[in-house]
Amino acid sequence: MPSFWQKIGAVLLSAVVAFVILAGGQIPWTALLAVNFSKSTSAQPWSVAAMAVVLWLMWLYLGGKGWPRHTSEARRRYLRANSVPGRIFGLAFLSGVLANIALAGYWIVFFQLVKTPANALADASKYPLVTIVLVVAMSSLVSPISEEIAFRGYCQQMLERRFSGPVAVILSSLLFMLAHANHGLFWPKLTVYFLAGLTFGAIALLTNSILTTLPVHIVGDVTFFVLIWPRDSARVLVTQGGADAWFWTHVAQAIAFTVLTLLAFGLLQRSCRATIPELEFSSSVAHR
């Protein structure tokens, strides 16, 4: 059994690794956008193509390519880009999409219960439509790819070596939540980010792959970028007359899709155990 200090060390090391990987994806994208559009709003969005190359190189290196060769196999394992059967992939995607719908409901409800600043979004009205579409599309790839590698690949697997699977998921989700503290230290936002981390972490643990979490994360980011965040500043608190039919519809949405998500996860867990028995919580990932 790992000692207390070994566990603390594992948490700290996994956090450092996760945030370094996250920075490796986020900082180049921010810098490329700044350079691309610093002088003209009509500039060609070459930053999108440049970032695609950065992401590809990042995926290759963290997946085992390049120097030093003696770390190649460890990097390949930590990437966690393992193939899964089609049925498992489908169930994981269904579970994740249902969870995304529930999380969207919680976000809207929380924003009408507590005064919370909207996430800052760039003014897109001055840019050509094609530029907006390309930048949003790339933004919806940069975060999922870098965050899934960082938190569900490297970080969570490091934690799984010292903790049980469920505890590792919780810890990686807390770190994932902290990674979004730049959006503001407001419990409505942080709660949803933590729940999103639990969703992605549970899928990665059950399927032993981030290939199942990536599409779910991408769908979630696109949904929030396009449908949720742009409308946050106009949401009315229930104490100011906002408890209308739409508010209660979103309450029902959050509750109903939470139930559906739990049912889908139960089916996913049973299917994983039947198809890939070594992925059971109580065996290979518990206290390795």
C-alpha cells in the first residue's frame, strides 16, 4: 500500500505534469491567435493550420514518438489512446452526450440562481464568418485534445497507480476544475467543470482510452461555445422574475438527463466488464 506521502507526491506530480501538458496546448494557440489577428480582423486565419500542426506534433510526442527513446513506451501508455470495440465506443459516446445535455441544463439553472459573470468571449461580429467557424472549430479541438491528454491520459493514470480508480477520477476532476479557475472562482462554473471532469474521467477509466472521451469533450465544447456561453450575460435571476417556463424546462432537463446518464453509465460499465474484464474498478486500476 502506498504511504501517505507517496500519495501526496503522486497528486502533486500528476498536477504538475497535467498543467505542463495543458500549457503546451493552450499557450501556442493563444499566441498564434494574437499574432494572426493583432493588426487586421480580415487576416487569413493561418493560425488554425499552424495550430493543427502543433496539436499533431504534441499527440505524436506524448504518444511515444521522438527523443528520448527510453521513455517512448511510457509515453505511449500514458497517452491512453487505446482502441476499443465499436459497441463500447458507442455506449461511451451516448453516456457522454447525455451527460453534456445534463451539464448544459445545470449551467443554465445555476446562472439563474446565482449572479455569475459570463465567460469572456471575443467580439466575433467584426470577423468574416469563415474565420469565426474555423477559429471556433480549432478552439473546440485544442482544449479537448490537450485536456484529455493532460487529465485523463497522463494525470489520471499516474493517480490510478496510487489510488483506487474512482478516487483517481475524483482527484483528476478536481485538478481539471482548477484548470478552469481562470473563468472565475464562482461555484456555479466550478461545479459544472468538476462534473464534466467526472464524466470524462469515468469514461476514460471504464474504457481505458481517451479515444472515447475526446468526441464527447469536443461535442461539449462546441455546445457551450455556440449555444450556452453567448447567452449567459442575458440570463435573468429567478429572484428578478426569471423563474419562467424556460427555467423549469432547464431544471427538468438537468434532472431527466442526469438519470439517463446514470443509466447509460451503468450499461457502459457492464458492457466494459463483459467485453474487457481487466478494466473492472476492483482489479487492474485499483491500488496498482
